Amino acid sequence: MLEPKILLVDDVDYSRQLLRNNIIALANEKLLHHNTFIFFNANCASSAQALFALHQPDIVFLDIDLPDGSGIDVLKKFKISHPQCFIAMVSGESTLVNVKQCIEAGAATFIAKPFTGDKIQAALRLFEKRLKQNVNSLNTH
């Protein structure tokens, strides 16, 4: 995988920019395996679903509260159509119920807002670890 495709889904433009800038900074500091990424941005569920279908991203950072639907419902749809996609749920409402629902629906991780570079780095390292495991399992078969 040369450049992982990342879909950033949040109704707040600033949150999407903050995620993108943190990922770029981590890559520039050589703290990630990948140096470059291709980014797509969505501010609502319908836009996220259209971009997901069109680009089949490798990673999705998905807000729970979207103006036209639930991020958890979007998560479920994404996992049905592309089960291997790595999805990190993002929310200012980090209740136990939210976290549990997200993980049960197939999210790889949950990041509480306000997010930090460390939380984003941890999510991306988990993605890289899973990617490496998938490659290794393909090589052993």
C-alpha cells in the first residue's frame, strides 16, 4: 500500500482540519510507517457514504454525531460493504454506551474529543499493526 486513503467525517470543518494536520505532522516526523496519505473530507453521513463508495478508503475517522444521521449507522454500513476498513470513531460524547456501541458495530478504536496527536498516533499505529498482520497472514497461506 503506497498511500493509504483516509476519509475524515465530521460536521465541524475545524475538527477535520485538525485531524488532517495531526496525521501530516506525525508522518513528517517519521512517527508512522507511511509518509503520505490521500485525504477525503465529508461533513455529513450522505457525503461520507458517497465518498466511501467511490474511493474505498483504508482508514476512516468517523464522528458519531452527524447532521443527517448517526455515525454508528454509517459505521455499520461501511463494515458491511468493506469489512477490512479500519474505522476510528470520534466523539465528544465518550460515554460507555457510545464506546461499547461503536466497538460492537465494528470500530477498531474510539477517540474522544478533544483529540490529541498521541490519540491519533495510537489509532494509526493500530492500523499499521493490523495491516502488517494481514500481509503476514497472506504470506503464510
